[in-house]
Amino acid sequence: MQRPIRVLVAKVGLDGHDRGAKVIATSLRDAGMEVIYTGLRQTPEMVVNTALQEDVDAIGVSILSGAHMTVFPKIINLMKEKNMDDVLVTGGGIIPEEDMQQLSEMGVGKLFAPGTTTTEIADYIKACVKEKRNF
């Protein structure tokens, strides 16, 4: 029997709004995943180090501050340095479509806009992790 999917839900930077991240964390837990929530004001380094220590399958970053074009590339680069190629990086928040496309090209998974159902997010993570585990 495989272990449950482990997801790190992270709030990076000075953004102090974490209601959405808490809702996502709870819904992923309700979907059968183990969830680690970092709390507010994390740095990319803190997120990647926690993800490594907790042996997560996915990192979900909630970002509403507009710093997504700094935060996500930094997380991706730190993960590459630590050979964490098998960990999904996804997230959501206020991110323009053109930025989503650019981040996707850098290796970030699907990014979710406000209003996305929690079921859609959980299903996406499950599908991605299943695919990575089958390699």
C-alpha cells in the first residue's frame, strides 16, 4: 500500500492573508492527503527546506502579493539545486494568465485562480503525483 500524498501548503513573503491557504489545506486533508501548513511569511528557502525535510510530493504556494514572478522561480531553482525533481510545485492566487504561462514554462505546475473548486485542485494534485509515482 502506498503512503498518502503529502502536500506542503505555503504562504511566502509579506502577504498576510491566509484564509484561502487554510481552506485549501483543510480540503486536501479531507481528500485523504497529509498536509503540512507552513504558516505566514515564509521565504522560498524555508519552503524548500521544509518540503525536503517532510518528504512531500507537492508544494502548493498561495500568493496574493503580486510577487509570484519572484517567488516561484526562486522555489524552482532551489528545488533543482536539491534534486527535488519529483516534487510538484503548484499554487494559486492573483496571477495574470500571461504570468501563469511563463511560470509553466519554468516548471511550475498548474496555477489556480480565485473561484477554483477545491475538488479540482485535489484532483489535479492526485493525478500529478500518481503520474510521478508510476515512473
